[in-house]
Amino acid sequence: MLTEAAACHDTGMPLQVTTSRTTAVLARPGARLVYEMSAVLARRIPGAQYHVVAGAGHMINMEQPAAVRKLLIRFLIDLGG
């Protein structure tokens, strides 16, 4: 699934992958954690940025709004926007 998702991102558009260290989403044995899958996805997409927000769960933007805002502003500044 990650390979297909990465392959779909062939537009050359900038991408920022932001996640948390959530562990409760995948319960089956041997399953990767969400942040691990996000890291793999970001590595497979050329130029993608990857960030893990500490102290957040599934609703990163609501649980750590200042951290997310900072990341988004930095992302936009880096784009020249």
C-alpha cells in the first residue's frame, strides 16, 4: 500500500508528512506503527519532509496546534510563500 501511495505522488508538488507516535491504531501482530508507516512513505517520495509531533495522538492539529502551526509556517516559508 505504501508503494502505491508513493507512486501516486508523481506531480512534483512539495509534500510534508506530519505524524505523532500513535501506537493504538494497528493492533495486529507485526503491524507497523502509524509513524513508522509515515516515515516509510516520506522516504519513498522524493523531496518529502517528515516530522513527528511529540505529545499528540490521532488529532495532531487539535492536540498540539502550536507545533503544527510552526511546521506549516516553516513549510510554506521554505516554498517561498
